[in-house]
Amino acid sequence: MIHVEVGQGTLSVWHAPWTRLFVRRARTRVPLEAIQDVQLVTDPLAAARGTHSGLLVTGFAKVGTWRELGGVKRLVCARRDLPGLRITLGRRIEGVDELILSVPAAEQLRQRILGVPA
């Protein structure tokens, strides 16, 4: 669904061609200094709540944007069989406040984003 890279002070997320229809972008770039918090989530599907625009396959995948009543807007690319990260931004970037991403090596990616040596 996605390919994530950390480098040159930026978190870059490339979206697979089929997901672009739901997230309305090919790539999301976030400056590392704009990231306020990164949390490991065992169930990224449950982390995306509220009203949504995108793909929802109950119990399997969520791809698109989710918005809570409080106004928090999340870009979500999550699936059932992978752990995930909740990346909270200090300010709205590219129209979102948080990213919820399913990635195979979530803890290692979390450490890279936070600058923790492996």
C-alpha cells in the first residue's frame, strides 16, 4: 500500500497507485521537525475513527482521510495484518494533523523518525 523513507530531514510516504484514488495524492512529505509524537499501535484499524472519505473494508483495510468531531484530520493507510504508527504533527501539513500507517517494521521506523540509534 505504501513505501516509507526517512532521509534529508523528511518523512516521505509514497502511495501505491490504487491507493492514490482514496488518499488523493501520490506522495506525502512531512519535515521531521514538524513531527510532535510517534506511537506504535498494534491495531491501526482501530486508531482511525470518525467520519471518513476513502476506502473502508471492515476488519481488513482503511485508506483515505478520517476526521473526528474535534477537527483532527488523519491520513490513513492501514491494514489488518500489519502493526502501525500514529504520527502526530505539531501543525497541519498537507491538510492533515496525523498519519496512521501500517508498516512491517513499525518499531524500527519509529526509532528512525525519532532519531534513536538502532
